[in-house]
Amino acid sequence: MVGVDDCSSESDVIIIPSALDFVSQDEMLTPLGRLDKYAASENIFNRQMVARSLLDTLREVCDDEGDCVAVLERIGRLADDSEPTVRAELMEQVPHIALFCQENRPSIPYAFSKYLLPIVVRYLADQNNQVRKTSQAALLALLEQELIERFDVETKVCPVLIELTAPDSNDDVKTEAVAIMCKMAPMVGKDITERLILPRFCEMCCDCRMFHVRKVCAANFGDICSVVGQQATEEMLLPRFFQLCSDNVWGVRKACAECFMAVSCATCQEIRRTKLSALFINLISDPSRWVRQAAFQSLGPFISTFANPSSSGQCFREEGRSSEDVPAEERSRITDHDAEEEEQIGPEDDAPADFSAGPESALQDCAAETFGNSAGDISVPEDSSSLCTLSSESHQEAAIDENDKKPANCKSAFRPEVDTSSPDSTLLDQELFNSFHFWRTPILEIDLDKELQQDSGEPLSPEGSGDASGVPGPGSPNITMATRKELEEMIENLEPHMDDPDVKAQVEVLSAALRASSLDAHEEASSGEHRSEPQDELPDCHADQDTCVPLISAAEESMDATPHYVHGGSDVIASGGFSPDEERRSKVQDVVPQALLDQYLSMTDPSRAQTVDTEIAKHCAYSLPGVALTLGRQNWHCLRETYETLASDMQWKVRRTLAFSIHELAVILGDQLTAADLVPIFNGFLKDLDEVRIGVLKHLHDFLKLLHIDKRREYLYQLQEFLVTDNSRNWRFRAELAEQLILLLELYSPRDVYDYLRPIALNLCADKVSSVRWISYKLVSEMVKKLHTATPPTFGVDLINELVENFGRCPKWSGRQAFVFVCQTVIEDDCLPMDQFAVHLMPHLLTLANDRVPNVRVLLAKTLRQTLLEKEYFLASASCHQEAVEQTIMALQMDRDSDVKYFASIHPSSTKISEDAVSTASSTY
């Protein structure tokens, strides 16, 4: 470019350099020369450009090891740039450069470890926040791609991170370093984490000065636990986790609630049941709403960690199997477990002594802690022999008290009407715990055996009267009949709380004492015929007739009047309405701590939506299949009412969540419970909003295949309803229906397929949306295959004739095009033998060669040339059918439309139906 002054002479001409001159100058420089030139520029953008072009420069000089090392050395000098944006840009390129060095390792040995890694580690403590964030992301990317050697991790990375988390370190840097340590733990493995990261992590959990550090530790606690394993978790991490769960900052407690499931998975079942469950109850009742919200969201996943892996497999069909049918290995496991528990209790001779001391103080402590100075929390019935139950609030408070070692969750007590002037003040120490003496004025001693049989209207049998002489009577010095009654009452009412180890131990002692009293007068040989599981035995279970001892309990008195659930059984023995006590008892199980299940069941309470989370019901519905799998189908009665409540929830998102998982729940529950409890809810979902119906529709085959054939056939009448949607433009709904109908073909007979599924399939083939039609062509072809293979193949022939009449001769060109698509699919999927195809479909297909619409003729040419002639039937045999096909192709090759000529003459590479549809310009709507 030349600038000229009009008034000046030729010698005054000013020459302005062009940009092309600079380009030519740069082209004359070597890659290293250009790098040096712009790296030394005062322009920040030039130095940024250098950082971005480092990888390209390395590729240019990769053949020369010396030049590669020179580039890497210049990267080190560029890392000292004073401009943060240049350093950040450089750090973004480091992972790519490291990967290049790894691929070219022979020519650049140890390049990353010597030149790049020190820069990454140094930038972790950079003063600029953007540079630190970029270096942290780069470090994690390098670890994830395994570009850092294990030795470098131990000697270069971890020491720097530990130094950055020192007490005197910058607050922001410390917080970020802790986060990096936690995120890199799964990548570096258990060994490095335990030796180098875990000690400092435990220190950071107790950082009293910065709650941000504790919050980061709490948020990543589950990841650390999963890396270090069970032993390190229980010995080193759990004490810190307990501290974090009681932190005075609600954000820390919320983070603990969110990772609770991961922590639980890294502990043993005993700690999970005895310690973590009580800790979780504390979080659920936290003063902060945000903590409670996070805890309730994690409640279902936490409950699922109590599942027994050995029994998680499901067998759906249960015909001919009673609830008592337990596998042999499971029975042996239960027996061995009971034997171990009996060994821990001690000999039966010592049981009454332990029993005489323990239950007295236990009942007194239960009374002192439960009743307090008022009876406000006690339900006192008019009948003094009835049981009173603690309120749910007091039960929860007792469950979450970790330091409480007494059975404060005992549910049985009598009305406190103590008569201090009772003349019977010289009772035996063994009977002090007896509630008749502790709570009531003494009553006259009567023959309880005769009284019970008179009340029940049963006459005294000779066998019973004869055997009664061998049984210790009410006046037996060993133990009175009234005492046996109280033992049975206490055992019955403590059974629902067997998840509490203290209560379980008390039940063991009581059961041993009761068994010893019953067998005291008999020989040692007969002792083996009695109960093998005293803690699970119901009070109304009698021994053999030869040693029958009448057992008296409150449950026995109301046995005929109220329905009850057999402990561990799967069926309900319905004989009347639920009493309040039985209703509570119906939700008792022994798989997970009862307090956790009670809290889970309360998630459907409307008050929870106001005090915790408006979507708490959705979280409950989302985790319900996992909870059901954990409890097992034998405890489905605990969840039935909750499931029904969720299924009728006002929020469609809750019902939608259930609809998407109902097929999984059916597998868990088995065919009997599915037919009784899930089918009515499934039917309700079928008539719900489209947002809910789509959940049922996506797994329609998965659910219907679990039903009996008679129940399954009832849904044939309702499949037509899926064609009607709230929004007619919701074409994906109809596409999903076509997908499911393909799967449903195997579940129904040819008659049912022809009568019920055929009309729906033909309707979908004429849908306005091409995506629906493409799937429907596959459906019709599979239907042709099923009906043709049936005997007799009458249904298949009728379906083909209907296809010819409704589509092959359709007055609309789209219908005739659909007929060609169906024929093409039948040929490709071998749905009909070629000889049968040549007889039933091919004559009508060839007549479309004279169709007036070019799109139909184009598709016909593709089908004949690319699909039909590829079949061996038309290649090997010189039949009249082959001759007819060749004549049709020749006619199409002379067609007046150029596209028809093209597809009839050559072999295009693509034969997919979807691309055919696009090429024939089929409309979407």
C-alpha cells in the first residue's frame, strides 16, 4: 500500500507495510521462531494465541526430539506469565498436550512428568481463582485418563494437596484442595487414599474454624467410604460422620443426609441397624427444613441398603407354595442363627435367674421413662385387661436415643393403679416384675386352666384333664400360671420391636424362662420337640397334645374377633375389621428398623408436604419399589396402604412415577399379590392423564406378561383406548403403542390377535405421522408372520386380503405406498415363505407399476430391485413369478419419471425403510 501527498515530490512518498508482509515474514520463521516471537510480545492476545497453538506447534516438530523438548521448555517459561488469562489458557491446553506426549512417548520420554505436571500442581495454589479452577479441572482430567503415573501421584500431587490443606493455608485454597482430594480418591485407588488422603480427610472433618471445609467433607463422605472399604469406614470415618451429622451448620447436616446411602453401603448390617438408623432418625427430625427435606429424599435409598443380597432374587409364580415353604438353606441359616443366640443367652437353668432381675428393672425404667409424671401419652382403655400403646412421638423419641440402653420402646403396660396399702407385701422377688402385682391390686387365686376353657366354651377333655396333673399348676413353686400369662403378654408386645437389640435380648430371656417353666416337669428328651424360634412364636401357638399348656394372652382373647398377620407370612387371615392395635401391628416387620419404616410411611401425610417438601410424595413413590424389594413380598402389607394413597395422589407426577415402576413392583410381589393389589391400580392408571398413561404404556408388555392368561385377556378390550389421547398431536404415544403391540403378539392367541390387535394395527398404518406408520409396518408384518404360522392359517390369509383391500387398492396414494412398505418389511424379515408371498401379495404389488403417483412407483422399484430380487427363491428358480418381476422391472426402467428409472436400473447402497420414506417425500402430518 502506498500513500501519496498531492503536493509533495516523488521523494516524499510514504510506504505503509501491508499485513501480507507480516504473513510472509511469519512463514519464513520456524515453528520455534514463531513461538518465541509471540511469546515475547507485549500484546496479551498474542501470548494467549501462543498458549492455544502449543499443541499445533508440537505436532509440527514431533519428529525432532530436540525441538519437542524446546517447546516444552518454552511452556515452562510461558507458565510464569503475569497475565492470569494467559496462564488459564495454557492450563486448558495441558490435558491435550499430555495426551499427545503419551501417544508419542518414544520420542518425548517423561515429558509430562518433567515439564507439565509441576505446572499443574503449582497452579493449584495460584492467586487467581480462574487459574486455580482450570488447574483443578485439568488435574482431574489427567487422572481420569490415567496420564499421571502412580509414583507421581504419591510424590508430587498428594504432598502438595496435603500442604494446601494445612491449618495455616488460605481458606479458599483449603476448601478447593479438600474437594480435589475427595474427587481424586476413586481415581487413585484404595491404597493411596488410605495412606495419604484419609488421615488428612479425617482432620478436615473436624475443622472447627471453617464450616465450608466440613461441608465439602460431608458432601464427599460417601465417595471416600466406598473407596477405603468397610474396615476403614467403621474404624476411622464413622466417628467423624457422627460429628458431621450433629454439626451446628445446617448445610453440613444436609450434605450428610444426601450421602447417607453411600455411607450405609460401606458398613456392616449390625452397624447399619443399631447406629446409622438412629442417626438417620435424628436427621429426619432436624430443626432445619432443608435437612429434613434431604433426609426424606434419602430415606428410601437408605432403607434399600437393608436388603438381604442372598434373598434378593425373585421367583414370580407362587402356585402351590405356602407361606411356610422356606428353602432348606434358609431354614438351616435361621436355625443356626437361633442356636447362636441361645448360646449367648446361656443355659436354660440360668435363664430364670437373669429374667428375675432384668425385667423388673426394665419395666420400672420403661414406666419411668414412658409414663413420666403424666399419662397424657398413654391410651388407657376402659377394659383394664386391654393393652395400651405408646404414642408414635414417644416411640420415635425412644428410637433415636442412642445412649438409651433400656427397652423404652416397649409397647405394653397396664393402667397405673398401684395400691400402696396392699396386704400382699411379702411377694417373692421372682414375682416382683409381674404386672398383676406391680400395677394392680392383688386378685384371688383361681384355676386359670378351667376358667379359660369355660370362657371359650370348650369342655374339658379326658386327655386334657389327664395331662394336667403332669403340668405345674398355679401353685407350682417354679412359676405360677399367672406369671406365664404375663410372660406371654410381654413377649407378644415386644415382638414388633425386635429390631432393637436390647428388646431382642429381653425377648430371648423371657422366652427361655417361659420354655423352662413349661418343660420343668418333663424329661429332657421331650425338650427338643418344643419351639426352635421362641422369639418369633405367637402366644397362641401350643405344644404337642401330650404336653399342652394353656397359654393366656390378650391376643388370644381377641383372636377370633380381629384379623391378624402371621409373623413373616404373606397372606392376611381376614376374619373381621381391624382394631387400632391390629392396624398398627399390621405394619410391623423385622427387616428394617421399624422407626425408619414408620417415617417412610409418613411421607404420604399431607402435613409433610407443608412442613418438609411439596414433592415429598413423589420421592416416596420413586423409592417404593426398592423399599418393597427390601421388605420382601411377605411384608407387603406394611406398604399396601401407602401405595394406594400414592396411587390416588392429587399430583399427576406422583402417579406418573408409580405408573413407570408398577411392572417392577409386580415382579417383586408375585402373581397373587399383583392380581389382588396392583391390577386395580393399573386399571386406574389406564384411564388417567396421558402423562400417567405413558408410564403404563411403555411397560405394558412387561406388566401383562406377569398376569394369568384369563386376567390378561381382559385388557384386550382396553387396548383400543390408547388410540385416544388428550392431545391428538401426541404422536409419540401412538408410536409407543405400536412398539408394545409388537411385543404383545406373543402373549395372545391367533384368534385374539386377529380380533383385537389387527384393527389397532391397521389404524396405526394409516396414521398422519410417518414415524408411527414406520413402526406400524413392522407390527403388521409380525402379525402376518404369527397368523400365517398358526393352524389353520385362515387368519393370516384374511389379514392379507384386508391389507390388499384397504391399502393396495386404496384411493389415496399414501395408502398404496403403505402397502408397498408392508410388503417390503414382510420380505426383509422373512415373515412369509417366498412361495406364499408370490401367491398372496406379489400379484397385487406388481399392479402398482402402473400407479399414477411417481412416489408409489419409486418405492416399488426399490422394493423389487433391492429386496425381492435378493431372495434366493427368485435367483435360483425360473418360475413364472420371477418372469413377472423381471417384466415389471423392465417396465419401470422405461418409466417417464427419472427417479423411477434410476431406482429400477441400479442398486443403491441403502435399503432402509426410513430412508425410503424420506426419499419418497412422505408427509409428516
